[in-house]
Amino acid sequence: MKTLNEQISDVISNEPVALFMKGTPQMVMCGNSHRALQALHAAGAPITTVDILPDPRIRQELAAITGWPTIPQVFVKGELVGGADITEELLASGELARKLDDELGADREQQVKVVPLELS
């Protein structure tokens, strides 16, 4: 089984758009996570979410990897974009949609999936 660090790194590097959030898209547990999810959805992003709430180690490992202490964290093609405020600002300026078009193509499929991390 992969370590928690490896699992988180895999999601960041292998998913086109990753959102580490509190809760799931069906049951968001934080206003900022909801705002980031809505901004990504509005920009037409395919979103892969990871709920950081099941275990405090998920948040600790994520912060260790990124150096960014707050949740949510949004990644596009392995690059940390930021949290809810930055994601909303990029959406408002049109930069988020441009970034997604450049990185993923304008004909990308918009879907939302949840990736559970295996905790030992």
C-alpha cells in the first residue's frame, strides 16, 4: 500500500484538476471549500476532490507537501493555484478558464469525482 504522502502526491500530479477540501461535493463541510468548488465548476473544470476530514494526517501531509497551511487547495496539472479567494479571483478575471483551456483543452469533459485515500 502506498503511503499517505504518495497517495496525495499521486492525486496532485495525475489528476487534471485536484481540489483538497473539507467534505465532498455532495456534502461540503466548509464555506471556502464550497466557494472553490463552485468557481471550478463555473469555469468548466473536471474536478477531482479529496476530503481531508477523515483523518488529521491528510491535512498534515498535504501542508508538508505544498507548504500551504489552509484548506481548500486547488491544483491544475500539478501546480498549486491556491485557495478559495484566489480561485474566485481567477474565475472573475477569466484567467481560470484560460488556464484550464491552455492546460486541458477547451473540449475537456466536465466531471466531478471523489478520490478516497487509504488510511492505515
